[in-house]
Amino acid sequence: MYVCQATALFAAADAVDPPQTEFYQACAAFVDQHRAEAASLLRALIANHPDHADAHVLLGQILAEDGRFDEAATIIEHGVALDLE
């Protein structure tokens, strides 16, 4: 139920800030335990908007939870550096 409501809100928000909407969709997938989908959405977002710090950090969190610690650390560090700019 909440995912359906969230999806409708994301669609409305897309007109205002498409990259942030894509990030929220990835967050929704992550919260709903669709980790592979969330990672895929985040990778696409980063490809199109490489300066989206939050996307890097969340992708790093997913990778860390999957045991991919080196890759996760690199991505999270990059996201934090972007956030500090």
C-alpha cells in the first residue's frame, strides 16, 4: 500500500527534480528489500548525474551489506567528497 502511494508521489515530484525522484525510487526499492533493483537504479542515476552524493553513499551501503567492502568504501568516500564540495 505505502509503496503504491510513494510511487504516485514520486511521479508527481519527477516534474520538479528528476534526479532526486530517481534517488527516492531507489530508496523505496531498497526499503522494500529489492536490493538488486535499488543498486541498478542507483548505478543509472550515478551514470546520468555523477555528482549525486546521496546515490553514491546508498549504493556503497548496499555493496557493503553484500560484502563488497573495497568497492563500497571507494564509492562511499566519493559520495562524501561530493557532499563536502
